[in-house]
Amino acid sequence: MMEALTLFLEATARTAVPLAFAALGECVAERGGVINLGVEGAIIGGAFGSLIGASWFGLAGGVIAAAVCGGIIGALFAVFVVRLRANQIIAGTAMTLLALGLTGTLYRASYGTTGAALDIPTLPVISIPVLSDIPIVGRAAFAQPITTYLLVVLVALTAWWLHRTHAGLALRACGEAPIAARAAGVRVQRLRAGALVYAGVTAGLGGGVLVLAQTGTFAEGMSAGRGFVAIAIVVLGRWSPVGTVLAACLFGAASALQVFFQASGANAPYQLFLALPYLLTLLALAGFAGRTRSPAALGLALDD
Amino acid sequence: MNYTLARNATAAAVVVCGTLALLAAIVAVAGYAPGPALEALWRGSFGSWYSFTSATLVRATPLIIVGIATTLAFRAGVFNIGGEGQLLVGASLAAFVVLGVPAGAWSVPLGLGAGAIGGAVWAAIPAVMRHRFGVLEVITTLMLNAVAIQLVGWLVHGPLQEPTHVYPQSATIASPAQLPIIASGTRMHAGVALALLLAAGAWWFATQTAAGFRWRAVGANPHAAAVTGRIDVARTVFIVFVASGALAGLAGAVEVQGVALALYESLSPGYGYTAIAVALLARLDPRAVVPSALLFAALEAGAGAMQRDAGVPSVLVKIVEAALILVVLAFDARQRRRLAVAVVA
């Protein structure tokens, strides 16, 4: 039983970490008033970038390349929705399509039409002495690749920045009342663009985790809808960085449960577990789980 | 009128030539020969009567119907991006009803009606949530797309699974429930004609009726629409939402009864999402949805042939689709700026 629980928590963490990376940046972007449907594209871009980076410069190069590729996609998205004031939904869809197409084509063009797997070593697991020996939760929380610890640091920094600094306050103002924020001297466009680049970087890191810490290879379309899950996670986490991580764990647990049910051969409709987090998100939005409110100016471009 | 027609024809020609040039350029940059690739693309999409009807038109059908749904919704300021989920639920309900009711002359309309109802119900959820709780439909429709995928997965592994319980799909629907083939020797079914009729009807509705005008007024400026005192904005938004869902659901029923002939998980290769691009390229004009859908359908139909015959990865077409969308967005931004300058001056 304890063995099963340990495995279950480890599986939860494995699903939750890439999702939490992507959702963390998405949370910041949405607090600034931009809904970023291009997050899926940044994940796949980061995944592909990390493979190239790692095969040329080693694992550290892979992590950096993932962040850079995600950041580039975030910056391109920012050009369209911030500079050109394009519709955020359509521009985001286009970014995702573009990244899926580019990575798929580049992968096929570089590694053959068969898409023969290019394997790279995965990041080593770093066990924290003593803590990782705690029964049940120890391995899931304290025997992780370095990227998981990076996530913890990023979440703490992001939460502090968003809620405890002037710039964070200004960004939140951009998401609630951009015109008032601009009147108060906030550079709305610049802050939003910055938030989008950051969202791209974290989503890219999420994609990098998939390759560098988990599979050790790239597959076409391996982001597999995680970007859309990340958007749900931000809502369920009530637009706060820490809440986002908790919501990511919930999605991770639901997915792990589903795998266990399928493996055990029990005749339960495992699809229910996969749908459950989304249903919870909808219920939360309908006000069944306390007050959940999106930033007031979410999805709107700043008018001149 | 003739001027508009000429301008639209020019725009369409520019779009098609631009798309082909871009495709050729990307193919060349990726290290393949553009000539054979374009030739294969042509063969797979327009090159023969069979490929035009069975590959391009059949693929364009759901794109036209969901494209209209998206056009009408976006025009009214309803950002329903749940076309994919509404299509899947419509397909599920159509399959459920058609398989459950003894087949007969009524089976085709019954299935199509069930599809529309399924899509409408699935769209009513975000419509109510927007109305009651002020929740952004972008988020809710996206969530419901994910739920719909799981719903189909459950149905084809559970209650609707075919009798031998081997394959994750429903039983094949009886032939009276299938949409008739309207060109012998091809896979072109009556849904193709239905889609064209719907496009014409949507154009007529949007531009020639009072209700269509109200829908557009609500989208153009909800506050102005409300102060006229003659338009119930909340009610209009709800109706638009449900109607666009019904259309998307109908597209799902058409897929089940015309193409798939059973319910399975990979029924839609993202038609609901591609339809957003289709509607955008059509500049939210129901008439233009047809050529726009044909272009996207031809690209996807041709992509398969390109991979098979010229060894060019079919996923490459996605870059072209994305570039098309981005060019339109950039073009829009430029026009807006010109307009703003004109107003100031």
C-alpha cells in the first residue's frame, strides 16, 4: 500500500511539474490582462529547443535552449497582441499552430521522415539527504531532477514579485484597469510584453522538462494539449502562482489515478478522472468553490 | 457591387498565390524539392474529380459549417472557441440516437437534429455561465472541449461500444441513417450540399434580416445596442451562443452520418480549431467562409499526398496555415491604424 502511494505521488509529480511550469507563466500573463493560447506552442517549442540544445551543448544547454525557444515564441505572440493589438484568441491559436508545424517539420527534416528517435541522457535525480527518506512523500518531493527545484524557486520568486513589488502591482493593474494604469504612469504595453515573454520562457521550460527530465527524446506534437490544461490550471489556481502549483498537482493526481485504474483493469470509466479537473474548474468558475474571478481586462487589447 | 466582386476576387487570388509561394518557400528551406511537392499537393486536392470531391470537399464540409458558427458568434461578440467540443457532443448524440432508434426514412433528419441539439446543449453551458456568473466564454468553452473529448472516449469504450467490445468505436450506423452519396464513385455526401446551403442561409440571415442586424449590432457595440431599447443584449448573446453550438453540433452529426459512419475518438482532427482560422480568413463574412474552408481543406487534403508522394512532412502545412492567420492579423492592424489616422485628420 505504502509502495503504491509512493508511486502514485511520484507519478503525480511527473505530470504536474511541466504543467506547473507552463501555468506559472500563463498566470502572470493573465494577471497582466492577456490570455495566451499560444502556451501550447511555447511548450512544444521548448521541448524541441531543449533536444537541440542538449545534443549540442549538454544538459545545461538544453535547459537554456528550452527557455530561449519558449521566450522567442512568447515575444512573437507579444508583437501581435501587444504591438499590433490583434485578437488574443486568434493570435494564440496561430502561435500554437506555427510552433507545432515548425517543430514537426524541423524534426522530420533533420532526423529523417521516419522520425527515428534521437535519444539524449535525462537529467539526473538529485536526492536531498534525510528529506527524501521520509516515507510516502519523500521521493515525490525531494528526489527530483534539478528542474523541479528550479520550479519551486521560480514559483516563490514569481509570487513575491507579483504581490510584493511595485512592478508586480503595476502588472496586476494592467490586467484589471489598463486605461487607469496608463493614466497613473504605468507602461502597460511594455509590462504586458514582458509578462508574455516570461510566460513563453516558463512554458518552454515546461517543454524542456518533458524532454530533458522525462522522455529523453522528442516526438511530434508531444505537448499533447498541455497548454490548454495550463489555462485551466490557472483558473483553478485562482490566478495566483502558489494556487497554480496546487492546481497542477490536482491535475497530476487525476492523471495518475487514471493510469492506475487503467493498469489495474478495474472497470471504472477512467475518462471521468481525466475530465474531473476540468469539471472542477468549471464549478469553481460558477462560484461553487468560493469566489473565483478573472482579471477584469482579461482578453482585451489596450485601446489608443 | 461589381467593384466589390472584383476586389474580393483579387484578394482571393492574392491569398491563393501567396499561400502557394509561401508553401514552396518553406518546402525549399526545409530541404525538399518544391516542384514535386506542389504537384503532389495539387494531385491530392484539386487534381482529379475524385480527390476534389472525396478529399477536399468532404474535408471542407465540417469546416464550412463550424466556420459559419464561428463567424456568426464572433460577429455578435461571442468568442465561442468550443466548436470542437460542440461538434463532438453533436456527433455523440447523433450516433446515440441513430443507433438506438430503428432505422427508417426518418433516420437522417433525426440524426442531424440530434446533433444540433447536442451542440446547442453543450454551448448552452458556457452561455449560462457567461450570463449568470460573467465568466469568459473563452475559458469555459476551452474546458468543455476537453470534457467532450473524454466524453467521446467514455462512450466508445462503454455504453456505445460496438457489440464485440474489441474496438474503441461504436457500431456502424445503418445505411438508411447514412447521408446519401451525391456523386457516384466518390465519397461526396449530401452534407456537402447542406453546408453550401447553410452558408447561403447564414449570409442571408446576417445581412437581410432584422434579427441578423441585431446580432451584428450587439457585436459591434453592446452598449449602443442596449440603449436603443429595442435589443435585449443578454438574450441575443444567449441565442447566438446556442445557435452557433447547434451548427457545430450539426457538423458533428454530418461527420458521423456522412464520413465516419460510426463514433470514434479521432473523429475530428481539430475541425473546431481550424474553423476559427477559416472564419478569420473569411473576414467573418459567411459567403467567404466557403472559399476559405476550401483553401484550408485543400491544404490538409494535399498535405497527405505531399507526404506520400514527395516525402515532405505533412505537418509543414501547419506553418503555412499559421502564417496565413498571422498575415491577416498584421494586415488588420495596419488597416486599423490607417483608419485611426483618418479619423484624427
